[in-house]
Amino acid sequence: MRVPLLDLTRQHALVKGDIASRVARLFETQQFILGAAVEDFEAAFRDFVGCGHAVGMSSGTDAQLAILMAMQIGPGDAVLTTPYTFFATAGCIHRMWAEPVFVDVEKDSLNLDPDRLLEFLETRCTRGPDGAVLTPRGNRLRAIIPIHLFGTCCRMDEILAIAKRFDLPVIEDAAQAVGAEFRGKDGVKKAGAIGDSAYFSFFPTKNLGGAGDGGIAVCRDEELAARLRLMRNHGMEQRYFHREVGGNFRLDALQAAVIHAKLSHLPEWNAGRRRNAAHYREAFSKRGLGEFVTPPVAPDDGLENSHIYHQYVIRARDRDALMAHLQAGGIGCAIYYPVPLHLQDCFSCLDYKSGDFPVAEAASRESLALPIFPELRGEEIEAVADAIASFYKP
């Protein structure tokens, strides 16, 4: 049996009517740049996440970039994140001429390790005359970006406590965690409503995906939200009068209409991903694959949505050979991410080396994503498990 890594046509069949009607209304108004479709979606997404403000952007990458621009991060500054994530996280920091600073991830969640974060700040950083936190390269640390990788939140209580001690704002990278929940000391919050600001991606393969690129930036502070709106529209409030240099980061109204049509379905789709993850665990256990495959771990916090499985990433022995075996049998799979960011050629100027972040480097050698989309059928999950078992137990 052939099993796709992702099949968006199955999802589209469920929402195509609503999408078509929203797009038709948009064509009637001909308001394709910003306008009511974008504003309505921003309000709906703000209410869904439980954040103060939501500003639609042209992509998740541009949403992050706009936040950094709104915070006026630039040369001589630094932003801390992890080396095990999609390139854009560090790429946007570098595009602002700031220093990307990396801290290793946890072995189980592959999210930012708060223990390593504290160790780095206490032992590797210094304080400038004005109290600013300075990196080993002498740049001023301006923010921390924890990545809610693959659909589960970081240990945010600990990260926020560390950030408060060092007076650093927290920007959540929630691009893979729309709808994920976190139980902290202040109660249950959704990803994106925990830190000071956050950004999401609506790339088509995300749990909430558009018909092309799209993203959104969210924040608590009204002044920051105003600056985000300024940044996404060339630094312009009144037409042709530019207070500062921004960019063209506007969320397309067509994308807003498509994503808005899908938003109400997201809880159901995330529940489908959770069911599929549970089915995988049962299938692996039934076949005795525990010594060969480590499934992703969800926090033991009693929350249904503590993991929304944007990707179902296992740790596998002989990963590359297993991947070749699965692909030869028609089973979709992918590697996220084969080279951690600190070892990418474009960041050689940062002078990191192999061995600096051993957990991230091990994950890059061992991780493999399996099909997890909500419309995946039970017999397809069984076929994936059978194919894995035939590799390890021929």
C-alpha cells in the first residue's frame, strides 16, 4: 500500500464549499489588499489564540521579520534560539544584521532546553555597563525565541522566569503549533499567547494552511501591534507618507478568506492528528518496535492539545536506511532537519563547530517524520508500521 506523507486533497473536499463562497464574496468586493476579509480573519484568530492583537502577514517568515523590525533589532544585537528548527528562525535574525545565538534542545521534546538556556546566560554571557546582557561575541542580547517544535510547547514557565530575570522579551515561534495548549502557573494558554509576542505560519502543509504563503504576528502590547501594522505596509499609515522603512508583508485577502474558512475545523483536525499518533504508538508496541523506534512524547499535563502533531517525528535506529526502505515501498516520510543551523554553511561566520550542540546534532541524524495528517486512514497507519517492522525484523 502506498501512503502519502500528506494529502491535502482529502482535507479540501471537506471545506471547498465554504472556501468557494468566501472567495466569491471577495471577488464581488474586489478588496484584495487588506480590507474586511483580512480584518475579520485577524479578529477570529486573535479570539482563537487568546492574544491581545493579531496582525496578518504574507508568511510566517515575514511575521517574524516584522516583529524583529518593530522591536528595532539590528547591528550589534543578538537573539537567542535553537539550532534545531526551520532555517527562517535564524535567517530572519541574520537578515536584521543581528547575531543568531544558539542553545541546545531537550532530548525528548527537541524544544529549547531551559537548563541549557540558564547555563548559557549565567556562564557565557556578561553584563554591560548599562546592565545589558552581552553574548560571548560582545553583542547585546535582545530577545529569546523558543520554538514550539512539531506541535508541542516548550517549558514556558521556566523560560519566562529566566527571561524575566535577565530582562529579555520572549518571542514564541509558534509556526508549527497553532492550537497547541500549555498548562502553566497562570493556567492554560494556547501557543502564541504565552510570551510577549509570537508568529505563526499558514504554509499549506501546516495544521492550519492556506492556498499559498501566509502568516500572522500576535502580541499583547497595543503599541507593538501598531508598529507591526506599520512594518507590514512599508512603514506607512497615511498613503505615501512613510514614518520609517518597513516592507510589503501584507496578508493577501484571498489567503485570509481560505484560512478563515478552515479555522473552525482546526480543533477537529488536531484531534484527528492526536488519534493517529495514539494509533502509531499502539501499532509500534504491538510489533515490538520499542528498541528500534522512539515515538514523539507529549507532556503529561492532562491537556488534550498539549501536542497537536504538526509532524509525527520518530527517532529511529539506522534512520537513513529506514527512510530508503520506506520510500522504496511507497511510504511517504521526510527528515526534519538533516543539518542543524549552527552547521549550515551560511552561518560559518559564527564559528560554531560539530559537537557544540550534541542533542540537536543527534536529532538531525535520527529523526524521521511519518504521515500524520488528520484524514490518514487506520489501514494506512498499519501499513506504515508493517513497513517499519519489515525493516527491523525481516
